[in-house]
Amino acid sequence: VEAMSTEAELQKIEAIIFDAYGTLFDLNSVAEDADKIYPGKGRDLLHHLRSKQLEYAWLRTIIGKYKDFESITKDSIRFALKKLDLPVIDDAVDRLYSRFLDLNPHSDVENALNDLDSLSIRVSILSNGTQEMMDKVVEHAGLSLLAEEVVSVEGSHRFKPHPAAYQHGLDRLEIYDRKRALYISGNTWDVAGAKSFGMLVGWVNRTRQPFFDQELLEFRPDYEFEDLRQIKQLLRV
Ligand code: 2OP
């Protein structure tokens, strides 16, 4: 854990805010299911759909033509199927989309959230997913009691990493000082966005990538974790 902030800053934290996809929830089951429908293509499908899903979200945020994350996810599934020359069958699109509602949490998540539950700190989620997507995936993963507040950016009509999306989260959580929120993400673009916005930020780097993007060093996270259970150690100082 690389510490760039002071203990005093940590003691002021009111809430920990987690990103959802790729941070709490493991997207690999989408690839596994895709592999059952389209043998041998699951990983490529997930790769194309995930990058298109982000691109569509960001494009629509920049040009100001919002569409919700359910529609964007289905659009990106269709794109990925076409890209790989696979038939675009509505049932398959729906089935792949529905995987986003019943993802498994990463293996460290339940313990980490349980640990945080015993500290008096609020635990919340801020996602680009719709409220309905979030409510379903959180409930399915059995995390409803551990994540007190689950917020979708949809009320802001902008997606992360636009500052308005993070601001919407803080407004909904009634946190008036950005520095009192510790934001945790496994996605480097989200780390950069949250850091630029002004929160304290932790990057969960489970795959132990050697570097945070060198080109984005001005937005480097305050903390880096290999596993979410390390957050508790940080807060117990
Ligand atoms: C999120 O859950 C898409 O990972 C992103 O907001």
C-alpha cells in the first residue's frame, strides 16, 4: 500500500464508495456463458463488448445524448457479435445481458465488506449501471446488507468518469466534502476520473499490473491494493 495521504485525511473519511463492474463484480462469468453459446469466442466477446460499452457511454456523455446503461450494454453486445461475425440473435443478446445482473463478486469482496461493516464507516456503491441493474446484481451477490447505499449515475445523465457523475454520487450520499470520501476502483480510467474530481482514491490491482498508466501519473491513486481486504488495515491506523 503506497500511502500518499496523511493519517489525518484518513480519519475524516465518512464513506467508502466502490465502483461495481470489475471492482466488486467479476465479469468473467459473462465470458464463460458467452462461451457456451458461442464456443471458443467467450473471451473475445467480453473484450469487444466491454471496450464498446465504455466507448458508447463516454461518447454519449461527451455529445450529450444519454442512453441508459442497459441499452448501452445491449448495443455493445450486438456490436461484439457482429465484430466476430457471429449471428445476432435476440435471445442470445438478452441472455448475455442478463449475466450482468447475476455476476459473482470477486472472492475478496464479502470478507472485505464484512470487515468494513465492523468499522463505523458507510459503505456504498456508485456505478454507471442503472439502478435496476445495480439492485439486482447486489441482491444476487448477497451484498444488500453490506452495501448500505447503492447509487446509479443515471440521475445525472452522464457516465463516469465525467465529474458530474461523481458529484451526483456525493449528492445522493449527502457528502459535502470530496476529501471525506474514499473511492475504490479496479478500473484505471475510473481511478483517474475520481482522483481528478478530488476524492481520496484507492486502486485495486488484483492482477498486479506493474504500473498505473505512466501517462496518467498526475491522477495516480492515493493507495494501491492487491486485494480489498487491505482497506481495513489502512483505516485502522
Ligand atoms: C461501473 O460499474 C462501468 O465499472 C463501471 O460503473
